[in-house]
Amino acid sequence: MRSIWNGAISFGLVSIPIKLVNATESHSISFRQIHTEDGGRIRYRKVCELEDREVTQSEIGKGYEDADGTIIPITDEDLSHLPLPTARTIEIVAFVPGDRIDPLQMDAAYYLQAGGAPAAKPYTLLREALKRSNKVAIAKYALRGRERLGMLRVVEDAIALHGLLWPDEVRAPEGLAPDTKVTVSDKELDLADALMDTLGEIDLDELHDEYREALEEVVAAKAAGEAPPESPEPARSGKVLDLMAALEKSVRDAKESRGEEPGEVRQLPQRKSARTAPKQTGGKKSTARTAGSATTKKTAAKKTTAKSSQGTKKTAAKKTTTAKKTAAKKTTARKRTA
């Protein structure tokens, strides 16, 4: 990998010579602009306005346009004498826990390579110190004509530098959340949890750019003089009217895609944390059902009591009749004996 910047990490009184290397690369397919009538390339030429002629890259420099339109030339030598300690130095200013960094601030990523044998010892010292502390280093550095904010962290056996946006460059999400008051029930949250558990985790290495692959197929077909492949018809999805039904179907589909038995969607046990109470309408229906159940139970209890009373009375009557018959038989036997 080719370095794009050479400098040093300033770690207190320790200086670590390093080389900056891009940590990411783009695999996207790029297009050229062409003239649709004859296929000719469309090119942008760099022309000097004063001389009205095309100039080469070696003739092009930098200039700052003042408020009145005056152009002030700025040379590379001018930039090299900037009164900044970060002109050629990544200056570490603090160490903080990694979760203190908002992902919205993340920008480009680079690897820091030790600049020669003398840098091996201090480079390893900083790497191991970051590992043991479970912290990241916040640093300031200058790159491509401006001072930037960065975060140093350990990636395997190397130190990575993540460019960070300055805090005032991150917009606040004001006015983006729904302004309509919405109530989410426990059952809906339980189904959402079940869907999240069913989808589970994934190995990020298995993910790939399907759009780029499809685009390569189209380009290959056109190059071979064949018709480009037809895109599959998108699945028709009507307007979701019942959120619960949509969640339940999503859970079933997710299980089927993983080769699991869809079965029934079981609700997860309710969490102890307080959640928003369901709507009043549902509460009234539940109360009515509960009242109906109570009435049914009372009626059943009355019937059971009545049956038990009737059974007890019949049994007592039978016992009384039997006792009378036995007494009558004994009396008759005594008379005969006398």
C-alpha cells in the first residue's frame, strides 16, 4: 500500500515517525460521459480565462478568492510554513472511552505504518497502551489543506486513524421525528423483539454488493452484443393496515428463510421496564370481556351449587325411605313372634 502522508505521532514527549495509508478502497463501477449521438467521449479541459488556452497540470496552482474577487496565489511553500503544530504531526490531545465517540462523526479511515526501525518501539508502546486501557486517542492533524480531528484505535496489530468531523459539523436531527403522538403496545414490542431475535446476527464478511454484480452482468451482456438480463418483478406489497399482522408475517417469513419451522408466533415474556400504556379503546374491550367471563363463572357456580343441593336432597330422601322400611320390617317380625 502506498503512503499518502508522512509525519509523526506526538505522544507527550514521545515522537513516532509514521506513514499514512488508506484503510479502505472503493469497488464501485464508474462511467464515462459520452455524446449519445455518436458515442464520443465528453472531456473537461482546463482552460486559462486570460489566455484562452488549455493548460497542463504542472501549470496549475492554488489561489484564494477574496471578497472583492481578487485572487491571492497560495503556494505549497506557503502552506508548509503554517503556524500549526499539526502541519506534519498527529498530536494526541486526550484519551477517552471508545463509546464517547458518536458514529455520526466518523469520516475516512487510515492505517498508521511505523516509519522505519526506530519507530517500532514507540509504535508498539502506544499500541499496547491503547489495548490495555480500552480507550481511544483523540488527536489533531493537518491533511489536504486543513486541520482535522481524528481518533486512534487498535486494529489487530496496527494503529488506525479515523478522521472525525468537528462537533459543529454534525447537524442536530431537529424536526425529523414523527410529530404525531403514537402509542406502541407491549404486544407490538414483543413481536418486534421476536422478529429481531429471529433475524439474529450475521457475519458481515458474507455481505456483498449485489448492485455492482448486477451492473457487471449488464455491461458483460452489452459487450457481447446480447440483451441485458431482465430484472425480476418486485414483490407486490399492499398498504400495511394491520401492524400486528405485518409483524407476525415477518417473523414467519424470517423463520422460513432460515429453514426453521414457522409454527406459532409466541410472545416473549413482558419485560419489567415500564412501557407506554395501550390505548383506552383496547382497555374497554378487555374490561368487557373480563366482566363477561366473571358473569359466566358466577352462573356456572350457581348451577353447580344447585345440582349439588339437589343431589344432597335426593341422597337424604333415599336414606330416610330405607330407614323407614327397615323399621317397618322389624316391627312386623316382633308381632309375629309374639
